[in-house]
Amino acid sequence: MMPQLIINADDFGQAPGICRAVAELHDAGALTSTTLMAGGVAFDEAVSIAKQRPHLGVGCHIVLLDGQPMLPPREVASLLSPDGRSFRPTLGSFVWALAAGKVREDEIEREATAQIRKLQDAGITVTHVDTHKHTHMFPSVLRPVLAAARSCGIYRVRNSFEQPWSLQASQADALRALEVRGLRARFLSRFRRHAQQNHVFAPDGCIGVAATGRVNAPMIEAWMKAMPPGVWEIACHPGYRDSVLASQRTRLQASREEELHGLLAILPRIQTLRPDIELTHFGNIAAQ
């Protein structure tokens, strides 16, 4: 089987500069897919860009932390920070609440459904779902996310677990590599089981999780050269650092432009590097 590659830009709609980057990359043949944030300040711009590009796969980037809920706060109280209006601000605080049993799965399902429905109501054919900060790695998030997706007619989800070959090609630092390996060892088998039980397709793995914030052209080229047969997804975060992005609380600022330039430098010539790789998006792959 030849490798099939989905190149997905996360955070579509977060800022105008990210929308601009997604459009440029897709037009250059360097991006096949993106995931749209229902609560992004540039949501309307993102929808317009997507509708003008029918071959761009568009999924829902479900946000359960560091943002605002779609539903009234009283309906998702277990997902909120102490201010009672916004989600918990960090991945650490979210994971701690999960571990303490403070997050209700039914509220995750309702909020995820609301976010997916917002995209669909805007006229987007949602190809798949993933989550901000990969929170659906955890079974107590995965279960309600899959239920929400299925209720909206979506049967494709990101497999956020990075495989050894791409982890090695990413040259991740020792601590980050240990984290990625630990999550894979603990949760990957359960992820696959839940996806299979729900008849939801997931790729064989995600590329770039360990390298978030430091992706560049040499790294992307290393991924292309090392890629084995299977269905793979590059999760990337390209963008232009405009005033909207600069005002937001995210560590992914200047790194977005370096990632954008790296993608533009390597992926339009992928047929020279690896003529056997087929570029695709989730909507082109049959669900299980």
C-alpha cells in the first residue's frame, strides 16, 4: 500500500493571519485539510475561504480548554474555570480536572455537538473531528467526542498518537519524546478500540505532535523521506502573526510563519521527493 498523507492545519478561524495562511498553502498544493474553530474570532472569514476551495477538507477543531463555550455556561459548568464563563486556561488544569472526575462526559458531548453543528449550519461539510491540544487522547474525552461526531453524521477522527518513525524524524527533545511515548503506551490501544467499536475511521498516526512549535523545512523533508505505507496525518500550525494572533494567549506565535515557509518549501515538490505518496483529506477516505 502506498502512503496516503493528510496535511491538516489546526486552528483555522483563530485569527485572520491563520486564515490567510491556510488559503495560501492550499492554493500552493501544500495543504489538503484544516480544522475550524467554532469559536474563532475569524470564523466567518474561514467559512468564506473554505467555501471558495471545494477540494479543501474541513473538519471541526473541538475546543474544550482555553476558549469560550458555544453553549450557555450553566449547561457546561463542569468544563469551566472558576470564573464560570470560560474554559479552563491550560491543558494541565484540564487534565487535572479530568483525573479528579470533575469533568462530565455528557457536557463534553453536548458542547462538542454544538461546535460541530455551528460549522454545519454555516454550510461546511465537516469531514472529521479533532481536538484542541489533542484532548481526545484521553478516553473520558474520546467517548463523548465520538458520540457527538456520530450524532452529526461524522465518522472520521484524528489519531493523535505519534509513531516511533516520525518521532525519531522530528528529533524531539528527551522530555517531550518521553511524554509522547508514555501517552501512546497508555492510551493508543483504547483509542483504536473505541474508534473501531463506533465504526469511526482514524489514520495510522499523527506526525508533528512532538514537534509542535518548532516545525521547519528540514524536519518536513525528513518526515517525507521516512514515511512508511499507511494513512498518515501531519498536524501543523501555520499562520501569519497579525495583531489578532499577537493579542492571544498562545505560545505558537513566530513559529507559525516558520512552519508556513517550511510547508511551502517542501510539500509542493513532494512528487519529486516521494512520488509514491498520495495527498488526500479525511473526506476522501472511506469510513469503517
